[in-house]
Amino acid sequence: MQRFIKEFIIQKIGNNFRKKSAHKPISNYDIAKEFVRFRVSVFYLFKDIFYISLGIVSAGFGLKGFLLPNNFIDGGATGISLLISSVTLFSFPVLIVLINIPFVYMGYKQLSKGFAIKSFIAILALAIVVATVDYPIITSDKLLVAAFGGFFLGAGIGLSIRGGGVIDGTEVLSIYISRKTGLTIGDILLFVNIIIFSVAAYLLSVETALYSILTYLAASKTVDFIVEGVEEYTGVTIISSHASEIKKMLTDTLGRGFTVYQGKSGFGRRGENSLAADIIYTVITRLEIARLQAEVEKIDPNAFMVMSSVKDTKGGMIKKRPLVKD
């Protein structure tokens, strides 16, 4: 059965390839290459489905197990839906779909069709889960509701973003306004949420609005934690006249890979005396920063180092356990 499926897939890929390249015969290499591309696409499709599904379950638990029973709200489109539902008793699942439709359309125009489709399916699935799944009500303690409701909702949003979609479309609006006005996405989100919580303080109560701010903070920090990765990485650029020794140290002592750029170093009031230099770039975890600085200083105390935050990495040696020498 497995062999039949594989042959069928290869045949389909081969037919598609011939349509694109009718002027030349297709080779086994072309079929194999297209098959690898197809396999990678399928892998990432199922990976996205898994992340979005897990995000929907988590967000649904945060909403029905904590926020909705206690009339708490959050920021963004979800917060708007919760606020309107609390004031008007209108169905929250219907509201979350209706309010997010303009943001999904905006995502289709600004980002991609695939993003918009994933987001709409994710939002619709979340609405169905909230309407049909009977989650247990965990607690009525306001502090616990704010903290854990925000955590599970933020985890759901973050996992959905990992899957290539969103279940809260406010960030799409922020990206659109940022491109038009030059304001940062964070500034726009902050402004939108200030309005939401101000209205909540007026329509509900100041106490509810304050607890809802805690919910938003817990959710936003959880989103950052999931989207940007559990580990924190630092990109380090090193310029030194002892580049060969530093490269050897990175591989032998720290067990890390590196990239070398060919450049020129200039010094003096006008940048005279430019000298050819190997510019070394490597990525390490934040726990390795002190050791790297010490090792570089042993080799060249005058080495020029620039460090910058890296959100996440893929490939290379950074996520492998290196065999380092003490």
C-alpha cells in the first residue's frame, strides 16, 4: 500500500512537471526533486494544522474555563468580542467571527491568500469549539482567572501564529497601519488596547478593567514566549586581526559554527588605513555570552564585538548539543 501511494504521488508530480516543462523530457532527478518538495510541503502543512489545532484547544480552554464565566476581557479583537458579549449578551462565538472578518480580509490583501485562509479556518474553528465544547470552569478567583486565562489564551494565539495564521486579527490591523503611518506595531496595539480597556472601565467596572489588563499582559507575554522561542539567542559579530585563532576557538572550544564575511576595517578620523579583515558571525545562547567574551579576550583583548538579539534559529549547530572542551 505504501509503495502504491509513493508511486502514485511520483506519477502525479511527474505529470505536473511535464505540464510546466513540456519542451524537455523529465528525468528521474526531476521527479525525485519534485517529490522532496511535495513531501516537505505536506510535512509543513500537517505541522501548521497541528499548531493551529493545539492553539484552538488552548484558547478555548482559556476562554470558557476562565474568562467568559467571570466576565473578564482581553485585548484585541477577542477583547472587543468579550466586551460586546458581556454588555449585550450577544453570542460570543458569532461575535469573534464577525469582528475578525475585516482583519482576515486585510490579511489577504496585505500578506497572502494562504494566511487569510488559515486564519479564517482557525477563527471559525475557535468559535465552534467555544460554542460546542463543554470546558470545566476552573476557578472564580479573580487573580487566578486573569493570570491563567491570559496564559491559555496567549498560548492559543501564539501556537496559531506558529501555524501560520491568527485567531485574533488585531495584529493584522497593526501591520497595515504601521506600513501606512510609520508607527511601530507595538505602539498601535497599545493604543487599541488602551481604548478597549477604557471602554471596559466605563461599561463594566474599573476593577474588571484592571484585572483585564493583567489578563492582557499574561497573554501577550505568553505569545512572545511561544512565537519567539523558548531559548534566547544572540548573534555575535567579531572583527579581529586574530580571526583564524577565534575561528578555531569557536569550533574546538565552544563547539559552534560560524560564517566569515570578507570586509575591510577602517580607523582614523576619516576612516583611512583600510585593512582587509575576516568578519566572523556566530549565533550562541545567552548563557554562552560570558564564556565567549572570555575566550575572545584571551586571544585578542582589542577585538571588536557586536551583539544583537536573535528571535529564533533553524538549522546549523545552534540547536544541537555541542561537544565542547573545558
